[in-house]
Amino acid sequence: MSVSVRVRLVFPDELVREPVLARLSRTFAVEPNVRRASVDESSGWIVCELEGAAAEIDAAIAWLQETGVRVELLGDVVES
């Protein structure tokens, strides 16, 4: 069963130029859907929906946090 979780990802300056979402989608069976974003030279944030199996989303969020991205959950899980 696929679920979708809305998150806000906040990137520190050392990760702004890194392809974090590309790595996430290659490493986990999670599809990010960017809804809003703001990025400049020293900081950035993305509001996106992560869609996939619940276990894959949990693993992807843990990986993002380990990488240095601050992850904020923005709402309920949406079953699809």
C-alpha cells in the first residue's frame, strides 16, 4: 500500500548544492513531489510530498536526517 507524507526539508548551507532528492529517489522506493521551495546560496527549504510504502518513507526520512537535513512533518499521512 502506498502512502503520501507532506514534509518540509530544511537544508544547511553545506548541503544546498548537493543532489539530495536525486540520491533519495535512487536509494529508496520513494517519489518526492516538490510543492514549494526556496533556495539561495547559503540555505534552502523544500515542501514536498514523499510517496511510497510506509517503511520506505520512514527509512528515507531517517536517511535525510542522518545526512543533515532537518525534516518537519507537515500533516497527516494520506493513504492513496
